[in-house]
Amino acid sequence: MTADSTVSSSTAAPGAEYAETASAAYRAALEVIESVEPRVAAATRKELADQRDSLKLIASENYASPAVLLTMGTWFSDKYAEGTVGHRFYAACQNVDTVEALAAEHARELFGAPYAYAQPHSGIDANLVAYWAILATRVEAPGLAELGAKHVNDLSEADWEKLRAKLGNQRLLGMSLDTGGHLTHGFRPNISGKMFHQRQYGTDPATGFIDYDAVAAAAREFKPLVLVAGYSAYPRRVNFAKMREIADEVGATLMVDMAHFAGLVAGKVFTGDEDPVPHAHVTTTTTHKSLRGPRGGLVLATEEYAPAVDKGCPMVLGGPLSHVMAAKAVALAEARRPEFRSYAQAVADNAQALADGFLKRDGALVTGGTDNHLVLLDVTSFGLTGRQAESALLDAGIVTNRNAVPADPNGAWYTSGIRLGTPALTTRGFGADDFDRVAELVVDVLKNTQPQGTSKAKYTLADGTAERVHSAAAELLAANPLYPGLTL
Ligand code: DSN
């Protein structure tokens, strides 16, 4: 951390206090792995070295604590536990019950949710559980009641076919991919766009911000069963109270996917109308992005939707990953500590510093800035596609990902943007001044990158650029070490 950084030591990532013990644990584990497949041990060591040596700006990545990571390498991985806490289809699940119940309890307390479900293996699984819980609650249950049946197995084949047709003919309205929505929000190539009759809302072409009147008009016209809010590449906050008003007006269920910004909700940076949990009927998230936990998913729900969400397995999911649920419990316990609030605030402050760093160097940002954890840099002002910019930055040790901008002329593969997020480097201790320097380095690379002819992928990086930026980045990285005190 630099001396004049705005990040106080209270934002430091958990782990330094037990680094010596964690080092011994990792050394022992790698020795054991090495005795069976040395190439895996070598790749594992190299992964840590590579992560330590690069400026990780991927907005959806972070660095989980050694406690979280170590929790995943246990015998919980060997256990089947289909069903739910206290109601399993397998015997001897008492310890899985303990960790799953703890994960759910921490999630309920952290987010103020009536109910939490810790089994989804990923974000898409969490969204599928949510969608099918909404369909089960709003279509299947009333359909069964109308037919005087208690269970789908009690229906005749003809009645079941009618009910299945109804389940498959419902409407979903979500944010379009090019304006920052996620592919699980009704994108046709994804299952969400196939199982629902879908329509998408976008952003105001003039400002790049969500236009709530336009969302309301689309909802009135389309009358969706599900209104999805949330994003993976929108650099602004969302007013979830307004989204709920729109959903209520048209009789839709509001589902919020907070996968990207769950850490800012947990850390109380997003409160009131910007906190989705009190407003949504169902809220989904991943646990590994700004929340800084293990790779996995989580669903929060109101009492009305809880019974259907609780049937996520066997409805949608296979056997839960009990070792990951245990790690979710550890990560959520960390997120309930006061230090996590300082971390979350630093993530948002650092994104502001990164945006300001681009704007003062003539970088063009979608929406003109940020008020969450990410910025979307339109690289066409440098004469580049997103693909060229992403590759050139990687040559200089800066890890970003290309991303579409609204109405992207280069499509979703080449794109015109670069998405950059602050959660990971903030975990390393980067402060506002460090992020200003990061913006300077990114601009240095992009200004020194030339497209080759008409290719959307090929480029030339001016001699010396990669070396210059690498060595400047190395200074920043050395001042903010990843997993300080951890030696293999
Ligand atoms: N891959 C995640 C992201 O980068 O936003 C979402 O699926």
C-alpha cells in the first residue's frame, strides 16, 4: 500500500494473522499432491505465482482467504447429501447439515433475508433454482390446485402435458447483454432465453443509464411473469425499489441477480433502495466475486418462495458440493466482520479513482463514470477493438476482459470495450492513488497499440511498452503483496 493511500489497514484481506500456519498447510498439501501427480503440484504453485505477478482487474474475480480455500480441500467433498438440511435422500449427513445450516444462517444474518439456500454450485445454477422456484410457486402450484391434485405424479398424462406446456410458456423481461445484463437473464443462446418467452430492456442511448420509465413501459406491454434486475457489466447502481414497483404494477415476480455486487450489499455500501434484498422476491448471487468467498452460488428468498427454493435439489441441482458449502459458511462469517465493510467501501472508492484516472487521460467510459465496483472503458477512442485491447494489456501483465458496450458495432466476440473491476486489487491493499496509476498504465498500453490493417484481433504493441508497464506494475504489486507471509 502506498503511504498516501485511502485504504486503511482495517481493509486488509483476512489471512495475514495465520499466514505461517497456512504456509505449513499448503506446503504439506503440495508435497502430498506432488507424490501422486507432480505436474498438478507444479501448476498449482505456478498459478499462485502468476496471480501474485499480475494486475488482476477482472471485475468478477477476487482472492479468497486461505481459511476459505483450505476449507474446500476436505472429506466433505466425498459425501452425497441430496435433499435439504434435516431432510436428505442419503444417510449420515449430520455434518453436512451442520455446515449447510451455518452457511444459510450467516447468509440470512448478513443480508437480512428471511431464507437462504446455499446449495447452488454456480451463478447459473442459482438463477435456474430461482426461475424454477418462481415457476413452481406461480404456475405449477396453482395449476395443481385447479386440477384438484396435490402432486405432479397424481396427474393424468394429458393433464401433466397441459401443465408442462404452461410452465414452458411464461415470460421473462431482463436487461440486455450489450447494456450490461447477464446471459442468464434471457439471452437466447442461454437456457433462460429458451425456457422463457423473453424480452430485454436496455439503457438510455444518450446517457447509458437505466431508464426506469422505459422498463415500466416494456413491462406494461409485455406483462412478464419474471422481471430480472441485476447486471454483470453496468457501471451504475440500480434502484430496486423502483424495479419492485414496476414488478408489482404488472404482477411480475422481481428476481435480482446481485452476483457482481453482493460484496457491496454485504458491506453496506448499497443500502435502502439500492439494497436488492428487501425489495426482491428472490435474490441470487455468486459467492466468489465481490463477496470474496469460494466459487459457488446462493439464493435468498421471501417466505413465499422459500419452500420452492428449498427444493432446488432435486428440482434443478444434483448432489450439493458440501466442501464448498462449508467454505461459503467461512466466507460469510468473514463478511459479517466489521473489516468487510471497510473493504467494500474501498472497492467502491477505488472504482471511482480508476474512473477519474481514465477520464483525466481522455478515456471514454460508458455512462461517463461509475458508482459501483467496475468501469467499462470504450476502447474505440484508441482505435481498437476490445479483443485487441484485452490482448495488448495482457502482454503488459494487466488482466482485464473485453466486453460489449451498448449497441456494440463489434458484437459480443470482438467487442468495443474493456471491463475493469476493483474487488481483487483492493483485497491486495491497493488504494486510490494506486488505481490512478493503474489507469495511467492501461492508457499507456492502449495508446501504444496499433491495429494491424483491418483485423479486429491483430495488433502491434510499440517496442518497449510491455517492459515499461510490466516493471511499473511490478512496483505496485510488490507494495501490495498477495497473501502476505504465505510461502510455499
Ligand atoms: N463470468 C461472470 C462475469 O465475469 O461477469 C458472470 O458469469
